[in-house]
Amino acid sequence: MLFRSWCLPTRSFAAVGPDDVVYDIGCGDGRLVIQAVKFFGAKKGVGIDIRDSLILECLKNARREEVSDKVEFRVADALKIKDFSEASVVLLYLGDFLNHKLKPTLQGTLKPGSRVVSHRFLMGDDWPPDESITITATNNYGKQEEYHLHLWTIK
């Protein structure tokens, strides 16, 4: 399975470890959730996407990667999720508008010390990231590409 290469530094950037529950909002085919449990040792991964067909693909990928017992995939609209308290790491690749709309729920329900990582997009002027990095990595098509990652830690 190919994983989105922008996620590879996420373990050190978000410090994913065995006590973490990693949520990926807009999980696509489930790559990041699977990677979190398989390679970074997260105790659980939860992928959420609005498209039924992608959740079916996630389930198939989890079976193939033999992590079905540690992952969960849900069909849901991210803007209707009212509680992220189970998560200790939340991964986002949604766009500035959706990130901004999710911000109150993330800030209000994540526990102190929880981390939010967004690829490319920010949370609005009133919540700047604690850290931002740019990496160059090989994308899924074998080409080098720059990826901008932003990290927030809930205080």
C-alpha cells in the first residue's frame, strides 16, 4: 500500500505513539489511519469520510494490511461531529473553510496535550499554528513535491 508521503514525518511532528488515538477527518482511502496503527504504534485509528465508497475502500485496505482490529471507519459529515474527545491526534486535509468551521469543536472537546495536524490549510487568524514545517517528499506518482504541515497543541 502506498501512503501519502506528506504523512511520513507526522510521527515525529505529532509525536504519535502507543497511547494515541488518531482521527483522520476526510480520511479518503484510510492510508493515514492505517499507517498510524501499523507503523507508528497508535492504539487506535479512526477514519471519517463523507463518501460511502471510500469507507468501503478503507475497510478493504485495513483487512489487507491486517489492522482491522485497531481501526474504525465511519461515514459522517465532519461538520456534524460534535465530540473529538476520544482523539489525541487529529489529522486534517480539508481546506481553510472546513478547518475554520471545525476549530470550535476541536478546541472545545480535545483534551489538553492533544495535537492537530493540518496539511496545507490553517485554522484562521485567531488560532495560529504552534509550528509549521515544509518538507519535500515523493508523492504517490513518484514525483518530488513540497508539503506544508501545521501543528497545533491543545492547551
